[in-house]
Amino acid sequence: MAVKALSLRTMADWKQLELFEKEADALRSLSHPGIPAYQDYFEVDSDGDRAYFLVQVRQAYTFACVHSSVRSSD
């Protein structure tokens, strides 16, 4: 799982949020094994801040799975 976060406190300008939201929209529309799948986009309010999160999921392989795959191809 990959989580990308953007905090309003650390933003230099609103353009950063606009680009972050465009990235979320673009990832939502993509389907490729080399790109982690879009899972969710949400915001969280806390005292004095608002943070935006983009969550992606990528299929992970264990070493045992990769090792057995390599051995079976020999």
C-alpha cells in the first residue's frame, strides 16, 4: 500500500492541491500492472490543519513466491 499525503500547512500555494487532485483523478482512470491501483482519496481535518491523502494498492510478492517462480522456470 502506498499513501501520499499533502498538508495545507506545508503548501506554498493552491496549485499544489490542484495538482494533487489531478494526480488522484488520473490514477483513478488508469489500469496497468506497473502502476499501483487507485484505492481512495480523502481529507482529514485536525486542529489547525487539513490533510489530503491518496491511497494506492500494489500487489506485493513474497520472496518465497518469487523464488519458487524462478525455480520452476529453470
